[in-house]
Amino acid sequence: MRISYYRERPEQEPEVVTVSEAKRLLKTKGGEAWTEHYERDGGLFDVTPILLTGNNSKFKYNRHL
């Protein structure tokens, strides 16, 4: 499972968004966005930043979510 977050300021609570929405917000407002990747049992195993350039759906690992 993957959950993407966006946060405009460090003190702000992050909000759950799609990758497309995160890219749009990064472009218009700045801030930071990331995706948390979870195992099937619910354990977090990776966090990747969402960048404005490139395809953010390619993983650096070969695991079945």
C-alpha cells in the first residue's frame, strides 16, 4: 500500500493527497511531498520523495505490496 502526503510548512500537519495533486501543490505553493510504502502486514518499509520531474511510480525495490 502507498500513501502520499503533502505539507506546505514544517509546522503544518501533512495532508493525504494523490501524487498528481502533490505535484500540482508543489508547483504552485512549494513545500514538501512524499510517499510512504507499507508492507501487507502494515509495517512501513520505505519513504520516497515526490519530485516535480520524472515518474514517481517507479520503485527502487522489487517487492510485492
